[in-house]
Amino acid sequence: MDGAAFDYLLTTPGQALLGEAEAAYAETGADALAAARRLRAGSHDPAHVAAALTQVRLRRKAVDKLGEAAARMYFTPVGLEQATAGLVAEHRAARIAAAGHHRLLDLGCGIGADLVAAASVGITVHAVERDPVTAAVARANLAALGLTGTVSVGEASEQNSSAYDIVFADPARRDARGRTFDPATYSPPWSFVEDLLTETAVVKVAPGIPHTLVPAQVEAEWVSLSGRLREAALWSGADQGVQRRATVIDGSGATASVTDADDPGDASVADVGHFVYEPDDAVIRAHLVTAVAADVQGWLLDPHLAYVSSDLHRPSRLARAYAVRDVLPFKEKQLRAALRARGIGPLTIKKRGVQVTPEALRRRLGLRGSTPATIIITRTPTSAAVLLVEPLA
């Protein structure tokens, strides 16, 4: 985004143009070209029109990620893509505030999603961003939401953090080829992250970070939102004796967590009980499946697979529960006959530990019934099996 065009949007005429752009975009059925023609006919500068319509489009796109506040915020395309989801940022800000931290330094703030969340809970915030336009966007977002805080342009690695209780960093995870999952290619580099974690800090990282890279005495928290694993965060200076945490956030913002302090570290292996639990991906990535097994008084169906079984139904945000209605043989001909006899048509197939392609199996089964069903194909202590299950709320 052109910096001069963005600066114009923050002026009084620019704000008026943004209002016109919102109306034109809505009236043309989100047709950006038609909206642009209408606005240019009003003698607006084409660069200003393009900037305004970019904001209108990105604001609409951002609502799903950042909530209703997105309608008043500003974005760049890359900045929105990389921004922390609003409910995740709010969870992190709440943890920081609950730990008694009052002054936060945000290194590499992007468009300011985490900055806004921290300021919203009363934390005094200062951010540093290397790209001047992105820094201007973050600054504008604080102002647009009526929040206090400062944003400056600079390099994260050159900042003095001594005046702050805690440092938050979100290293860039993109290279010339696009998104990267290799911590060695982070910017600032991984060596900077390691140094930062010797202080009181939180560092946002990709959820695929190897456990072996997490420094000693640092808590790694994997976070999922609405059933999707979003990120991991490394917390130093928490002093809670926790090294692994899984946090599950639903669409309303309700949160559930489990840590290695809740984990007995082992679970028995036995055959299928009355219920099967499918742990959330954050739980799996944090290696806390056995903690879920302990919580539901259950066991594993296989020591290497993330399915828990139990005779107890205990609703949990940490795992999806299924009632086991039948155990069918893992033989295609017999499976087809059993499902057809039940009038099953639409079929959800879940599997772990078996060589099955759900889409191909669904085609081969050729089910024509009207009753929907869910099956889980997995290994058990005796053999591979197909579990006919009913998802529970």
C-alpha cells in the first residue's frame, strides 16, 4: 500500500472518501471495479480511490478474524493475513494482564492485532515495526479504537526492553518464496528469539515448532480456535512449572486449557468402550492426549494414536466426544453391507493409523441411503476396526 495514499485516508477528506467507498461497494454488490468507476466519476484521485476500496474490502474480510472492531480498523493485505486472530490475541492479553504485567513492548507489531488486545485490557503498550506503512496502520488502529499506545519505526533487534515488564515478539515467518515453517529463517533470527526468552517474554511461533527447539524453563502453548490449530506461543518468566499447554478457544471466546501438570504421562491401552474422544489438534500437538485420557477416566486405543476411549461421557472443549453405536470389521465388502443395511448415505470418515483415503473409500462404498453417519477407522489392541459413532454435543 502506498504510504501517501494511506495518510490521505486519515484526513477529513479521506475519511469522507472512505464513507463513500463503503456505500459504493455495498450498492454495487461488492463489485470493486464498478465502485471504483463511480468514485472516480466524482473527481477523486485514482490512488486515493484504490486505497479506500482496499480498506473497505479488507475490513469486510477481517470481520471473521478480528470481530466487529475490524469495521473501524485499517489493514494491508499481508498484515491481515499475518495478524493474530482476535480471540487468540484477547486470550494472550488476558494472560499477560493476569500475570501482573503493566508495560508491554511489542516487537514486530504488524497491523497491531496483539497491540490492540493488550491496550484493551489496560496494559501500557509501545510497539516497533520495521515497515513504515505497516507502523502507520498499527498507529491508526489504536486511534480508531480509542486506545492509547505508541508505535515507532525500527528494527526489533535494536530495541532496549529494560523499561518494560514483558516483551511480545512476532517474528516474520516469510521468505522470498512465501510463508516459511523453519524457525531458522525467522526474522529476527532464531538466535534473537532465544536471547529474548532469557527475559520475561512471549514469542508467537508457528504451531509446527519442534518440541526440541523450546528452551528449558520456557512454556510452549499451542492454541486452537474453533477447531483449527492457529499458533504456538513461547512464554518465559511465567514461573508456573509448566512446559506444555494446550488452549482451546471456541467461537464465543470460551477457553479451556490443559498442561503437562495435568498429565500422568501414561495411559493404559484397551479395546473400544462406550465412547471415543478425538482430542483437539492443540492437545495433540502439545503431546497431552494422555491428559485428556486421565480427565475422562479413559484409555488409548493404540499407544501411538490420538484416540481416547472411555465408558464415561464427560463433555469437554478439549476433545470431541462420540458415542460408539457399533464396531464393524475393517473389510470393505462387509462394511458396505453393514452400512447399506442401515440405510446410510452421507458418510463422514475419520481415520488414524490406517492406509485409507476417505474420498476413495466413500466412492467405492457407493452408499445410496438417506441416513447420515460417521465412522472412525483406527487401530485397536486386537486389529484395525471401523467404529460407527454418533457425534455428541
